Amino acid sequence: MFVLLNGNTLGALMLDCLVTQRAALGTLPENGAVGKTIVTAELGRKIAERHGLTVIDVLTGFKFIGEKIDEFERTGAHTFVIGYEESYGYLVGDFVRHKDAVQAVVLLAEVTAYYKAHGGGPGSRRWTGCSPNTGRISSGSSL
């Protein structure tokens, strides 16, 4: 079976997996921030805010997320957690300032393992969206 997820949905899955696990481990920063472009869907905002993270909207283009990372380092206002955009651009960690396919592939493998261990991954279950009350991603019936 093959399931194609758009950049917004995949970004939300990655965000949910990353912040849920970091929250459980106690490693989610109190001043954490998620960067997304203004044309990226709002699903990630609900997930991030459920975990107490600030969501920063930037203009389209990943360089603007990189600029926010620079700003956070200078000001200490936030700790960068993850940045993503609708065109399959993802960045975890602050040591790169542009979308990074290597990080994205590693995170995608982690997301797949996480969802498989918690009732089926994106490839084995139909993803039905995010609860408006909790911001939690849920799975629907098997495909």
C-alpha cells in the first residue's frame, strides 16, 4: 500500500510525533517555537499550541524560517523546535538554516515507527485529521 501525504499533512504528522515524544521525555523547551510559512495549513498550529509552543508565521520561502532561527539565537526569545512548509520542506534542530532532506528522512523514519507502535502508521491507516478540541492526530478505518 502506498499513501501520499501532502506537505502540510506530513509536516503535521512530523510535528505531532516530535513534540509528543519530547513532551513525554521532558525535553520540550518552555519557550519552544515552530516556524511555518504563511501559506502552510493551520493544523500544525493546533498541535503546537496544545504543547505550549509558539507558532511563528513567515513569508513563503524557507530562508525566512532560517532567519527566525538566527533571531532566536540573538535574542533568546524562543528555542527553535521544528520548521516546515507546504512544499515538503522540513527542518529539525538549529544547526542548518535551510530545509534539509537528511533530517527529514530520519524524522520520517521516526514518525513511521512511532505511529506503527501506537496503532498504525500513516501507510497502514487512513489519517482523518486533528481533533479540534485536543489538537491530537487520529487515525480512521483501515484502507
